[in-house]
Amino acid sequence: MNKFNEHGFTSTVEYIALRRAALQAEYEKHKRQVEIMLEQRKRKCL
């Protein structure tokens, strides 16, 4: 029951799934930022 309460009243499996989705979204955001920076750097070199 303590684990259930620690994770905002979700099961461990639900917590892991929600955390994974949040991390995936954060990864995609950073990936887009890096792609934009690389594209800008590439344009400066031309």
C-alpha cells in the first residue's frame, strides 16, 4: 500500500508507463532542439 500512495495512487505498472511516456516526450523535445541547432550550424557553414 505504501508504494501505491508514493506514486500518486497509481499502481507501480501505471507509474512506470506514465514515467516512460513523460521521458519519451522529453527525449523527443530535446531531439528536435538538437536537430534545429545542427541545421542552423550547417547553414552558417555554407
